[in-house]
Amino acid sequence: RQPPRAPDTIAAVATAPGCGGIGVVRVSGSGLLGFAQALCGRQPQPRLAQFSRFVDGEGRPIDEGILLYFPAPASFTGEDVLELQGHGGPVVMQLLLERCLGLGARLAEPGEFTRRAFLNGKLDLAQAEGVADLIEASTAAAARSAVRSLSGRFSEEVHRIVDRLVDLRMLVEATLDFPEEEIEFLERARAMPRLEGIRGELEALLDRAGQGALLRSGLNVVLVGAPNVGKSSLLNQLAGEERAIVTDIAGTTRDALRETIQIEGIPLHVIDTAGLRDTADTVERLGIERTWREIERADVIVRLVDASVSATGDDELAGRLPGGVERITVVNKIDLVSAAAGREEQAGQVTVRVSARTGEGVDLLRAELLRVAGWHAHGEDVVLARERHLQALRMALGHVCAAGEQLAALELFAEELRLAQERLGEITGEFGADDLLGEIFSRFCIGK
Ligand code: GDP
Ligand code: ZN
């Protein structure tokens, strides 16, 4: 890709809104030496932290802080970049930003810095998405996986498969010129075993990416059961000690009805339906409606019953719960009836016996939730992936499988390989429409 000619200059506050010890205004584009001269009264040294006073158009000080200058191409965006580190208050940041706009910069769009980094070849598309996913990671495990994508691990593996596809394509296309020798040639070149090898690698990567997608978006769990059956207690037990470092994914509204906990780093978005019943207030109706929409997207419904109560009277919510969703029945309060913890499966229906008071059996429930989620990875080589990556990998796999059935018609064989390569190229952004870029980068925050 060619860098855009004479980039216009963009500016934004790069740090989170609100008060902080330090706030950063980032500027990227061209003509930044003049910028620095007007703003700080000096020529900045490349990659050197310089204490500076930042002044407004009349020479009055706005703030003082650190000036950083990264000349192109050795910068995040690949363009000239200035970073103004001032005091992190909303007003002072706004004044610094306005000063930059006054000097001819325009306000950056969401994700525009990262988009420029992509267009200038500093990052590929999967890495750029890793940036956003790291910022939005809701658990430590998701953050670690996002860093792997950001540093290019995912892209490298995609490239390795693309390289093998290219090798095979070259071989096949060379063979096309000598039709009478086709079959013999392919046999000597071991085309089929090589195709099989590519398929195996694709399947393995798809599996790991699937685990990464789970790590990224988590599992929607709905807790149902009569009042006092132990829903809140169970939620506390499930959250355990990891509760403190769990945050909701940025950008989604936090409300009392939905709580995010984690199990082995998988975010579990849990809705305690008690909140639906308890809140009759009209002001909260919107929240309740939103919760119902989330319930529609449930991955698993956990239904609690009380071991110490014989008649469990069917829950009035049951009728409104979505069908065709995994269900786990939890028999709680086994400590009251001196029963043992355990897991049973009958006709595909899983029942777990626990005590939310003593914690007995809660590990079994955690394992069951992970099983339902399809989680089987062991952390370190999971790459954080998005649905669009999975889609591309699946389609590439489809073309590789189709190629295997076309050995008798080499043109078709070659064409399937080409299509597989193109789908993989969409992951890293080598093939891809501009509207895809727009969609991806518009979800970034401003200043990133
Ligand atoms: P919720 O209304 O379904 O959220 O139920 P709570 O979690 O608020 O629990 C209701 C009551 O049952 C509380 O007094 C809990 O301490 C108690 N409780 C919950 N789980 C257990 C359990 O496993 N064993 C015993 N003995 N009591 C429990
Ligand atoms: Zn409760």
C-alpha cells in the first residue's frame, strides 16, 4: 500500500477523558516542526523528552510538560508525530487540543491514528484490531492474547499458511503448461500431502482463533430460580477472588442487572433474573428491556433449585426464556440435606449439585460452564480473534477442501488455492474493501 500523499495533520487527546496525573495530546501529519516552534518556541529533538512550556496564540502559557517528537517513518503512524504530555485535566487538555487545531490540525476521527499506521504499513489489519482489543480487554487472559495478536503472532501464522499456499500454487501453475505430465508431476511433487498439511494447519489455527474469540467476547449466562434459592450467593462463589480485577467491556453500559465475572480468563456476562423481578420502577424499565434483549442472546441458562425444598413450583420467567439454549440445572444448598456434590447427565441434561454457602461443587459448575462454552485451550498460544477472522479462516478451509476434490482438473485446483489465499489475505488486510476498514476503525476510541 502506498502512504497517502502529503498527509493532513490530525490531533486528538490520546488519554482517557477525566482527570489524571498526565494527559497526552497526540498530533500526526506533516509540518510539525512549525507546530512545535509556535507551541513551545523551539525545534524539537527527535525521540528526546524535552521539558517545555506550551503557549497559546498570544504567548500565554497553557501548561508545561514534556514534548516528544518522532519524525517519519519511525513513529506509530509512520508520519511525523508530536506528543504533548501535559497535566491530565479536561480543561487543560481541551486548551492544548484547541491550540493544535488553531495551528491547522483537524480533530482526528476514531481510530484514525491506527488507521494511518495500517495504511503506512506499520501494522497489518489483524495487529490494528489487536490494539483495540487490548484496550478493551475485559480479563487479563484476554489482554495477554490481544498482545500476541498486536505483536503479530496471529498474522505470522496466517502468513506461514499463505506461503505454503503460494508454493503449492506456483507448482500447480507450472504444471499447467505441461498437461500431459500433470498427474505424474503432482505425484512427484507430493501435492496431495502438501495440501493435507495446509488443511491441518488451517484447522489448528481456526481452533485456536475460536478459543481466542471466546476469550474476547465471553459467554452470556442467565441465572434463573425462585427468590432465596441462592442466585446471588452462587454468583459470588463463581466470581471467587478474581472478582476484583474484572471490568465490563468498555463501551457497554454497566447496569445492576448484568455482571461480568471470569472463569480461567473467560469473561462470563451473568444476568441475575432476580433483578428483573425486583425492579418494578418505570425509570428502570429501559434497563430491564435491555436486559431482556441480552437474555435473547444467552449462551447458557443456569436454573437453580433448592435441595431443601421439595416442590420447586415452576418459575414464571421460564416461559419467556429463549429455547434452544444450553441449560444447566443446579441443585443448591446440598449442605442442608447432607448430600454430596456431584455432576450427573441424563438424556443430555446436566445437573450439578452444589452448596453456594460452603463452595462445595462450585468447581464442577465452573468446569461445566467452560465445557458448554467450548473452552479447551491452555492460555499461552491462544490468539485473540474476531468473528470476521473466524469467517475468513473457515472460508479458506472450505476452498482448501474443495481443492482436494479437483486434482483431476488442475485449473480448478489452482483457482481454489487462489481463493483460499485471498480469504487469508482479508485477515491481515492485504485483500479488503474500504468499507471494512471504515467499520473496523470507526469502533476505536478517538485518539487511538
Ligand atoms: P437469591 O434470592 O436467589 O439471590 O438467594 P441468595 O443468594 O440471596 O440466598 C438466599 C439465602 O439462602 C441467603 O440467606 C443465603 O445465605 C442462603 N443460601 C444460599 N445458598 C445456600 C447454600 O448453599 N446453603 C445454605 N445453607 N444456605 C444458602
Ligand atoms: Zn439475589
